[in-house]
Amino acid sequence: MKKVQDYYFEKAKQEKYPARSVFKLEEAQNRFKLLKKGDVVLDLGCSPGSWSIYAAKQVGLTGRVVGVDLQTTKKYAFAGAAPMELLKADIFSEEIFTQLAALQFDVVLSDMAPSTTGHKFSDHLKSLELSRRALAIAAAVLAMGGNFYCKAFQGEDFPHFVDEVRQLFKTVKVVKPKSSRVESREVFVLARHFK
């Protein structure tokens, strides 16, 4: 299995992405086309920047990408890619809604994960806390018909989270990208057509 992980790590380096996580978004894009030219995209938990870079390339010069993270994220610029705006902010602050309110987003992405403790249940609950916050932000800023792609750790409360997403979107799928580590409990909730 190590060979597969090394493959994604090396591929990310070759393609000039700061992290291998980019392939989890690329796979969803290839299968489901959640990003379109001209889209305005919000990337929650954007550091170190791979998803924002990929999204910027997909939406092109007529699009826009806003990344939010607790850490300062290095800014990248690529020919033909959308401009990237990076906010250093806490997604649990109330100000985040004010900061994002001026924009309507076509897509909200979240690859956020908690600092894990190794205690499966508490890691699962912390992950869902982040996922639910991402969903609350998406509900506040998404345009009608918009898409949401969010990481979560599987566990006993995960089906409840999926039900919450279903109330807001027409179609919801749970996907496990090939580039996710096999032993990892991470999955992604892909929700389309915000109601």
C-alpha cells in the first residue's frame, strides 16, 4: 500500500501542488464535475493550498477562489487560473459570516480535519463538528443550485450528518477517493443542487 501513497506524494510534487490531498478533489471533479468555468469557490481549511490551486485552475480567469484557514497560506498564481484570496480566520468565529457575506459562492469545499488523538470516537466527533460548521457556512453563502464537497470521519453519528446535508441539497453521495489511505476513516460527502 505504501507504493500507492508514495505515488500520490510524488505526483503532487511533480505537478507543483503542496500536498497529495489535491487528488481527492481531482477525482471528484473528474467523476462529478462539481467545478465549472466562472464559478466562485470557497475552500474551508485551505492550507497548504492544494485544493485552492486546483479549484483556481478549474474555474479559470472568470472564476474566483476564496480560501479560509487558521494558518497563513502561501499565495500561488498560475497563468489562466482564477485569482486566489486567502483569509486567515477561524471558521467558528461569527465574523466569518460577515467576511463572506458579500459574496455568493457556487461551490463550498472543505478538507478540514481535526488534530487527531487516536481515540476513534472523539476524533469522529471533532471531525463532525468541523463538517457541521462547514455545512452551516455553505447554507449561508451558497447560491441556489450550488455544490458542497466535505470531508468527514465515519462513525456512529456520521449518518445523522448525511441526513442533515440531504435536507439542503437535491442529491447527496458519500465517496471514498482512491487517493485516501485505505486505513483512514475519512470519506467525502458530495452534495449537489443546493435547495
